[in-house]
Amino acid sequence: MGQAVGAPIVLDRRRRSVAAIVARHADARRPFIVSRHPAGGAFAATDDTVVCRADWTRTRVGPDETVLITYLPLGGGSSAGSNTGKQIGGAVAMLALLALAPYAAPALVGAGSALTGTLLSAGAYAGAVAAVQAGLVVGGAYAISLATKAKANDTTDTDSRSVYGVSGGGNLPRPGDRIPVGYGRFWSSPDLTQPDYTVYDGDDVLLYKRMTLGLGEYEVHEIQVGTESASRLWTAEDGIRAPFDTPDTAVEIIAPGGTSTLVPGSVYSHPGVSSIELPRPEDTPAYSGPWAVCEVGTTTSKIQLDYELPQGVANNGGSEPFAGNWSLKFEYAPCDEDDVPTGPWVTLLEDGASVYSTRALRYTKYVTVPDGRYLVRGRNMQPYWDKGINTIIWSGLRAHFPDTVTRPHVTEIAVRIRSGKQLGVTAFGQLYVRATRKLPVWDGTAWATEATRKCVWAYHDVLTSSYGGALDPSLVDVDTLAGYAGSLSEHDTYDGVIRGPVSVWEAAAVVLGPMRAEPAVIGSLWSLVRDEPKAVRRHVFSRRQIKRGSSQVEVQIARDEGAADVIVEYSPDADPRRTRETRVTYGAASLTPTRMKVEGVTTWSHANHIARWKAAAGYYRRQKRTFSCDRMGRLVGRGDPILADMWFLDRGSSRTGGVMARSGTTLTLDTPMDQGGTLYAYLRDRRGREWGPVAVTIPDAEAPHVVTLDSDDVAAVEAAYGQSLASVVALDTQAPTTVLIGPLATVEQQYLVRRIAHQGRDSIEIEALVDAPEVWTAIGAAMPPEPVVPSIGDIRTPQYPTVAYVRAAAVAKGSALVMDWAIAAARGAASYVVRLSYDDGDTWEIVSEGLSLDGTYSIRHVEGGTVKLQAWAIGATGLPGPTVETTFGTFEATVKPGSLVDGLREHVTEELGREIAEIDFRTQRIAGAAADQDAANAIDKREVRVLVSAVKGSLQASITEVATIVETLGGTLTALYALALDVNGYVVGYYVVNDGTTSDFVVVSDNFKVAKPGVSGGDPVPVFAIGTVDGVTKLALRGDMLIDGCIIAAKIAANAITAGKIAADAITSDKIAANAITAAKVAAGALSVDKLTADAATLNLNVIGNATTVSIAHPYSTSNFETTYDKAFYWSAGSFTPERGNVMIAISVETAINTSTYKANFTVRFYLRIYAASTLVIEIDIGARNQDYFYSVGIISGALLKRLTIGTAYTFEIWKQVTANSAYNTGGQVIENLTTYPGMALFEPRNVV
């Protein structure tokens, strides 16, 4: 009632019965009436237009006539046999059918396109015209009719069983559409892998569906039909659930690369063959079709035909209905790619019977044909007779492809559903699946595939998967991802589906968004940056680095534009059927709030967290800083925490220098430092990050450029930053490390980098927002603790927080008088207290307690009075800081009622003059401060740098030339010139430095040679060499550089030349004049045998025996490897008696060790022991060697000149010591587990003298 008539369904102009139209287009499950209307008549169901059921088969619809099917409201009641609870007053739907002639088909197609809002291409337009002429019913799928009585009040049909049906449907992607990919846990309505198809099986229908869940592997939890949670088709725990548990109903999850047993192959369903009434012999055209059975480029050998008789079959020609006849015929012919027959039409299928049935008859037939591409057409072989009921509907034409379908990277779901009376749902066009993505997860030692919702692992999959970035895993910062995966326990999940096409960067930003992060690329490494509290700043930009005149500060005053009023939309449980929202506002609500749809957020708490973060950032991060600086090797990224324009030290007395050298905690600087007061230092590491503060002392007042860092402070800062002092100081090939030294004064203002823009080759512009701690308070994120430096305590959190100032003024607002007040933020403050007094402190009134730093407060109006305002901060320990105060006066009424205009003029003039004077005053102060600052600022390094480099394979070389002048705060200039040559990390060169008082010329080279060209003897010669001076090895002047005769006795101090001054082997026989050494020159007992070398004197050596080679094999046991001195063997060919006291003892041992059987690695050391009457008198360490993992031969020898007692008998023993370094054999057996090693070692002592 009250609803518009539906769009007309256009048919061809051939005559047909009302029964045929009703059978194809009416839903017999709902009560309806049928009316027939002539052209131009009103669409109203009246006695003149209504066609009774008994007349449907006899009433023919002529050209230009319209048939209306009007559904009646559903009724209710409690009488027996009725369905209680039916809705009263259901809507009336009207369906208009217009029959027109075939020649009008083109016009009808155009009209249909206009009615449906569809634009048809030329090809589609021609296809639509052909479809109309062929008898296609334009419109939706055929609605399966319930049993239709062949005659009113018929009671003779003994087969009155109901028939049931199910229908499919869903989204069928177009060629080229992207396959979706899901992450986390989500609900999804999967696309169809192929069109659904049905098979008639007696009274039931089997529906086959194959759907694409998404790229990758998933853990499926549940499948629903439609939108209600009660319509659960399948769960992982219970399988098929009632009422869907009919026979043959099944669900199958097809893993990537798997196959299906439910829908193993592909099936093509022709989209044009659906609910087509087959023409009879007298109709024109005589056949429905032809239709191509498969697409161009494919062939089939199996054809499926679906057809039905929706009204049953009957003959009403007698007094009672009886069996009627039905028959059909399908033909097929081969065709080309343009659907033109290339062969004769032959019979594909003939079917028919004589039967009486008042229920629908449905059939599915399979026909095997030679493999090829065919056209198929069909017709009803029974002529029209108004007493016969045998209408045939062609429901489907399908081609089966037996090839097994596998998709290696896609998870699919196959479903088979059988119709039945128990089904409460018959439409399965929209199925919803709940699943969790399975991804590779790094546990610190190995990768494991598991179901996960973490954003970081979704990000890793986006970057490395073949359908994503396809990056090599080594290019992903896995350590950072694993760190966040382990440290975050909430608000770090992404649950949703991404449908392409979308860039890798955009997909990565989407999956990281729920954890307040975004992708970051550092060189070739993909990482992420997260908006979170950070204690360590990545970069420090002081006024030394910021280019003069490039700094700008922008503060957004208005707070009602919507940035702080945020509405976040989200889908609970990642279900696209549900949408919720949450709103967070800081300050005043806006008429234009920021509305954002967050993907991957599925709970209210997570969505509210994102909203609070966005709103707090919009409210508190209103200060924007823009400045330019030299790149100086920095790698600045979006989201990096930085310090900008803050010295941390007293600006007036601090100095900046460069570290030229380091020895432990002592630094040699290129600039002398002031020595007054307690000094602290901040260093900037090789990546531009801050490091410090540490206390500094100047050990030597004469060398103010040499400073020593406090060792306790260094240890504390190294532990806090995880970076040693050695790693902070630049290498010799890098620019000097910057250090700032002075009295500690202020703390930093922290910023977050928002944008980086390159300005030429060496400069960048940075835009940063203030990193307001109120944002982290709003979302409950704790700030990490700052390092505590022992020498200065906890400078970040003082025990007594100090408020620098308090300001206030009286302001008239309407008829009220208020006070606008503000206080300075104090470091370490947990809260603030502000109070005022009207009587100079006798009584007080609390204005504010809490974290507010400004506000408006109503005050009493006392003309000409003085109000005192006090404020202090309270620290984290509860201790109050010092009190600051200010006073202000209330004002008298400036406008009297009797002179309103004059009073206003006078008041405005006075106020304007006062404001102009104040502006002039402040302008002068700013100009003076700027001039002072310009005078105080350092001029930074004016540097000229030349770099030449070359690379060849793994070899590289560079030449760096630096010329720089530095002006210090004290007004002095320091000049530096340096040249460095670097080849594969080996650096030589020189530098010259001059600060106006002292200068240095330093050369680093292996050889220093001087030449005088053009003069005989002027070739380059080395001047210096490494030698011993006063017992210390150092670079010294070569002795051969002295001119003959230049050192005379007068130049040598008495006793200056001692034995310690003469190098070994420096005095040889050719250096001593003949007969220069006499007995008088040698002290008594000074010259002994052990002072002489082997060739120094002629000695008569006693050759003991005939030293033949002796070979001895020795079995080893485990204990041999653990014994310090294991006596393996000894040789004693008898005793010997020296004939002289000085004896040269020499031994050479050749080892031949075969370790091919038991591979081992160990060290063998040999000793020679000499005994006199069983007393050890001499032990010689012959030497040692490491045995390799294979057959090894080596010689170990030693010699010693010893004094023995003449006439005493001596014996010898050779001892060995074995130390196992590693031991294993090819079978993996450890050496210590073996007991003996026969033949493993062969010792051959020989040449014993």
C-alpha cells in the first residue's frame, strides 16, 4: 500500500498465457491477485481486470497489454491451521509486465537502460537486443513456485509433496580485480571464486559455492548466513549447525595450494540462461538460444542442463484432471570465437513423459560430448493447448571443466548445501566468515607461522610477501618489530581486510595506524616510528647548527576549529555490518569536529584511545617550529624526537669546541675553555644525538684546551644511553665531535619532527611540533625516566620544583570583574597552588589547585584596590617549592553615566596610548636582546672542505682537505688546516693549528724523509725511526743522520753512555778498533760465558754419543690431556760426563701426528730435562706447536749454552705437555669420551747434542 509500481519487465510480443507469466514471476508463497490491463488503462485491480485462478491457463495476454501481480497483506489469527504472529499490513508490491513485439526490442533495451540507470556499451546493447528477441526474461532470477493446483478443489493428486529450493549469489569479481588480504581477526563476506551453480536432485536442490577468503593462510572460526548471529551455518568447534545440517551439506576450508573434494573443478554458468520459458512449435522463434556453453578460449566435454516444470503436468480436458504429456529437445553445434556455428545442429538431449503432478518437477541432466566449444538451444516439443499444463522453464546451462583447481597463495572456502523443509533460510547469496590471519612471527631465535593480531607482523607481511612489497627479509628491521611485539600489551592490533589496489606504503600505514605508528625507511632498511614518550632525543639542534634567520615559531591560538574535537568511527569485532563511534573533546566542542574512520580498530577502548590521542595532540601540540640547518651527516626522520634551540647550559659563559683527541676520559679540544665555576659538558655523537651531561675539570691551567670528564658521570651516562664514550667520539676520518662546555643552567624544549624538506645538497628544513607531555597524560602513557648524573643529581626531577613567575591582571567582562592569571611550568611539578589576597596577606583565597597553568577567576570589585597573587609548585615527593608572587590593582570606573560619549572617547584614547607605549617598549627590548644575542653567538665554523674518493671492488681510497677558521665567544680566532689520505681505513696525513698563542704541526706517516734536490747526496732519506729512548719505545732521530765527527767528547756528559743506552747488536767487531779492548777495559767477572753468543767465542763442545733418530709410538688416554706434565717417553742412551764446563745443548724434535682417524686440535709442548744424580739441574722449554685436523709434520727445536760441572755424569729426559683445544671426529664423537688413541702420535727426537 502506498508503494510505487515496480519497473516494468519487458517481454516480446508473442502471445502467452497468464499462467505462464505467473509461473515465472509470482511468488506463490504469498497471497496475490492477478489483473490484466489494456494499453493506456489504469493500473487498478477491479472486477473488470482481475483474472481468476481457474482462468489463468485459458487467458491469453495480447500485445501492448500489462499484467499486474498484486500481493495482499499477510493476515494473522489464532484459528487452527493458521500461522500465528504474522505481520498485519504488509507492503503491497506490484510487478508490471509489458508484452511487446520483437521488432520493438532495440527500443525496449534503451528504455530498460533508462529505467534502471544502466549505460550499455555497443556490445552489451547488441547482446541485450538479441536476448529480448530470443525470449530472455529481463529481470531477476526465477522465483521457484510452490505446488500449483492444476484445477480448483482438486483432491485426486496423490503426490502432493512440497518441493524445496535454495539459491546462491554473491559478489563475483571482475577480471583484474585485486584479491583481498586480511590481517588479525575479522568478519568478511568473501567474493565468489566462480559463479554458484545448482543441481536438481529429486525434490531437493544442491547448491555449490566456492569463495575466496583472501591471500595467505587463515584460521577460520565461524560462517554465518545473512546478518543475524543466530543464523550460524558452521563453526570450527561444532561443524555444521542446525537447521542447516541437512544431508550432503558440508563446508571445506581450502588451504593455499590445496584442492577441494566438494568443488574440485571449475564450472561455468551462462549468465543469460535463467528462467527462460522454452518456446513451443508454433512460436517464433521456435528455439530459445543459441547460447555458448563456455567462454571464448575454453573447451568442455561435459554439459549440464537444468530445467523444470513449475506448475507440474496435467490434462484438464475431462471432468477431472489426469496425466498430461511434456517433452523437450536440446540441440548443440560447434562454434567459433564469435559464436557462429561451424557445424550442423545435432540432438544433445531429448526428455519427456506422461505424468500427472500438481507440484513442480525439476531435472538436472549431464551430457558428455567431444571436447570443444558449442552453442546450445532448446524448445518445448508440446504445442499449446489451453487444457494442458506443461510449461517448461530452462533454468541453467553449465559447462564442467574436470581440471583440479589449485591456488598457491589463496585460502578458499567450499560450501555444498542441500535444500530441505527444515531450512529457515533459502537464500545463500551472502555468507559472512570470521577468521584470524596466520603470519610468520619472530620469537627471537626462529620464525613460526601462527595466528596473530599484532600490527607489526601484519606490517612485516605487507613488506615481504609476494603480493606486497616482496622485500628481502634482511631489509626489514625485525629487531624493532619484535621489540614492539613483546613490549606492547594493548592497542597494538590490526583487525580488518585490505582490498586493493593500494600502494605498499599506504597498506603499511594502515596496518600500523592502530598502534600510533607509521612506516619509516632508513637508507634501504624498512622500520617504523611510533608516536610515544621518549627520553632520549635522536638529534640536538643548538644555535650553533641552526642557520641564522631561518627559525620560525607558529602558535595556533584558536582551539575550536575541530582538531581537538575528534569523532572516531570503528567496526566492533571487525564486522563490516556494524558501525559505532566515540567522541573525545578537549576544550570547547566544535561545530566542525574531525571525523575519522579508523581501520583495524574493533573495540570501544581502542577507538577511544585513538580519539583521545588525536584530540590531545590537536589541543596541546599547537606550537610549530621551523628552522634550517646543515645536514652534517644527520639522518632525520619524520616522528624523530629532537631538542631545538636549547643550550642546556648558561648561554653567556658556555663554549663550543671540537674534540681533536681522546685518551680515556681526557679530551683534547680545538678551543680553550673558560676555567671559572663548575662546568658540565654535552657531546654530540656521530649520528647527531645528545650525550651527557657530565662534569668537567681542567687539570692544567696552562692547557685550557685539555679537559677531563668525571668518570662516575661518564659511567652513568653510558649506562643510561647504552652508548660508550669511545663510540661517541668521532673517528679520525670524520669531522671532529662537537662538545658544549659551561655552567648548567636550563633544560630542554622537546619537539617531534613533522616534516623534512631538502634545501640543496647540504641543507635541510625541519618542521617540528612541540612534544607536549599533556598528550601522554591524556592517553595514560608514562614518560620514561631520565638518566641521573651522580655529580648533579636528578636534574630532570628536582626535589623542590620552582615556578619562575606568576602574572595576573584585572579584566572587566560585562558587569563582572575577573582576573586573568598565568604561571610558568616548573620541572618535576606534580601540581600547582595559586591563591590571592585582598588584604596584603592577612587572609587568602584559593584560586587553583592542580595542573592548570593559566585561567580566569572572578574577583571582588574594589575600586583602586591592590590584589596580591602567590603561586608555588609541589613536587612528586609532596614537598612544596619556593613561592613567587605578584600584585595588581583594580581600576576605577572610567565611564560615568552623565558623560558616556566623552568618557568612552577618553578611555579608548588612554588605553590605546598605553598599549602603543607598551608595544614600543617591548619592541626596543626585543631589538636589544637580539643585538646582544647576535654579539654573543658563535660564528660557527667557516669551513672549506675538499673530498676526493675512489672505489674499486672492495678497495676504497679518499683524500680529504680541510681549511677552517673558528671564532670563539671570547673573540679569538683559531685556524686549522688538515690533509688526510685514507686507503682502506689506513689513514696518514698532517694538520696545522694556530690559536694566536700556540701552534702545532703534526705529521702522521710511516716514514718522514727530507731531500735537497739538485745537490749530490740530496736524495730523500728517512729522518726518524722507532727506537728505545730511556727504556721507552718511541719515534726518535736516526743515529745515522748525524754528520761524521759532529759528536765529540765535549758534547757527552760524564757517565751518560751506559749499557742501557746501547741497542742490542749495535756494537759489532767492525765498530771496535783493533786492540781497543784490553784486559784493563773489562771489569773483573763482567764477562761470563752466558754473555757470549754462540759465535762470539771459540768453544770446544763435547759431542755426546751418536744421536740417531728415534721413533716412539705412544697410546694416549683421556688423562693424558689433563696432566700438566705427562711423561710420554724419554731417551737415555747412557750418561755423559762433560770435559769442559761450557756445553752447548741443542735439541730438535720432529713430530708426525696422524689424526685422520680421530680428528682433533690440540697444542703439544716439549721440554728437555737434565739430571745430575736424580736432581733436576736444567730444564729447557723446547717449544710448542698446534696440531691441525689432518696428518701433520712439524719440527720444534731449541738451543742453550749452559755451564756444567766437569766430570759429573748427567742423564736426559724429554717431557711433553698436551692441551686439547677442541676434539671431535667425523662421527660426532667427543674425544674426551674415548679411552685410548692407538697410534695417534709419533714422536721422533733426534740430533740431541
